[in-house]
Amino acid sequence: MIRLSAITPSGHVQLGNYLGAVRRWAREGTPDDVYFISDLHAMTSSHNPAKLRTLTREQFAVLIATGVDPHSVCVQSDLVRELGALTWVLECTCTYGEAARMTQFKEKSAKTNSASRSSVRLSLLTYPVLMAADILLQGAGEVPVGEDQLQHVELARALARRFNGTYGEVFTVPKAVVPKAGARIKDLADPARKMAKSARDSTGTVFVLDPPDLVRRKIRRAVSSPEGIANLADVLTACTGKEAEDFTDRYAELKDVVADAVIEELRPVRERTVELLEDQPELDRIRASGASRARSRAQHTLDAALRLSGLT
Ligand code: AQP
């Protein structure tokens, strides 16, 4: 069973991405799985090309440094031709109504006035179809996602079934799986929000590549409300595997214990990432090999989909 997951280079990898996703891919992944940097998805809103390239490379290095099987890792745009072709076929399988119904599209495009709505990128409407192409091209059977992405996997299932029924059996119909409750890491400065790589104010976000003294400073400044303390306890458990003891009235001590745990957890990843980023040929070699594996796996499905839909 192929599992497929992705991380979007919309910012530097943060602790929540790491504990909730990347570390799991390293620990629980099999060589059949596909883990990719979704740089095409990062273009659905205003983006800076040089920054996108740098973040893609950095996230790729973080995945490898964390121990995700290099055979499983690839960069989405390394398959842009295959994905472009399949996305077109799937757009011709999808209705406008289905795409426009996506809650994420409605939320992200629903700005206060219609002028700003009409200036959102068309790709914001169509990217769930690209996501379906990501999934179907690799023949993924399971797609671990958060609740917010369930609707997109449902669309991929609907498109796979419709195509198979109309033109011939080509696609594996994927299943969404919501991973069993991993802690949702909250922003340290505003625990009402989840930690996010693109947060406007980064004081509440620990990035995997932050130097240890910065990690400590951010954790020491974490909000000491009940939610903030519960979040720190979750971080401690995720890093050490142990339940946090009762630190009532000893929050400064708790913060130091959490900072130590996070620094130790991230240290090897950070060091290995820095080494990899300094070794461009090695990084290029791993990336090319992951791309070639993903491409060859995609080829059969793509050829069949093109042929059955009356192309080539
Ligand atoms: N705070 C979090 N706690 C646990 N898991 C998290 N993930 C993200 N934030 C947390 C998981 O990280 C994986 C990759 O995320 P993504 O890049 O696909 O997009 P996202 O969920 O939108 O991540 P961010 O960091 O919040 O990015 P921005 O700021 O750009 O929106 C996913 O498996 C996600 O669940």
C-alpha cells in the first residue's frame, strides 16, 4: 500500500510540521511511500521565485536529515510535465461546481469585497485537481491528511472513480486516513492558533533550523496561560515520549525543560541539514534519484490515462 503525503514550501519547516508529519514519515514510512515537497502548491498565492527555490531545497534537506527514506522523497515540480498532463485530463473529468465547492477555496478566496475575490489566482480554484493528480499518478492507496484536507481527497476519489467508470480502469481509488491523534502543536505566543510556518509573527514559532539559543528564547517567552502550558507539555511529551510531570507554579522550570528537550530533538536534524545544504552535489544526486523513481512509477498510469481519454 503506497502512502503519500506532502509539505508545502510556504515557509521554513516548523516544530509542528516536524513532530506532526516529517518525523512520522521517517519513523513509520516504508520505502514504497511517497513524501514530496509541494512547490507547485506554494504558487497558488503570491510568491517569490528565489525564495520558493531556496525553501524547496531547504525542506528537501530537512526531510532527508530527519531520516525519511531518500527513495521516498521527491520534489513535486520535478514531475511537472507528468503532473501537468494528468491535471489537464482530470480537469476535463472535474466539474466547475465540484472545484468551487471546496471549503478551502471558499475560505481563502472569500475576502471582504468581490474585487479581491476576483484577483485570487485561478490555481487556488484548481489546485485540488493538481492534488488529485499527485495522488493518482503515484497510485497511492492511503493519503494521511488533516481534517481540513479530507474534502480534497474525496475529490480525488470521485475523479478516480469517474475516470475509471467512463474510460477504463486506470486509477487506484485512494483513501484518506486521519493519523491517530498526534499533538497539534500550538503557536507559543498565541496558543489559540496552531503553529504555522507562514505565521506573520515568528516569535511563537520554533523553526527546525533555529539556533539553540533562539529556540530557548522563544520557549521562555511562551504564554503561561493554561492553553500555553498544556501546549508546552504536549511538546515535551512529543520530544521525550514521557508525560510531563506537574509543573504548577514552576513554569520557568517547565520552559527550561521543554527548551532542553526541543533543542536535543532538533540538534541532529539541524546539523545534518546544514551539512547537506553545503553539499550541493549530494543533495542534487538524492533529488534526481527520487525524481526518477517517482517519474518511472507514474509513467504507466499516465500513459494509460492519456490513451484511454483519446490522446496519444
Ligand atoms: N502545528 C502543527 N502541529 C502538528 N502538525 C502540523 N502540521 C502543520 N502544522 C502543524 C502538519 O505538517 C504537514 C505539512 O503541512 P503543510 O505544509 O502541508 O501545510 P500546513 O498544514 O498548512 O502547514 P503550516 O506550517 O501551517 O503552513 P502554512 O503556514 O503555510 O499554512 C501536514 O501533515 C500538517 O498536518
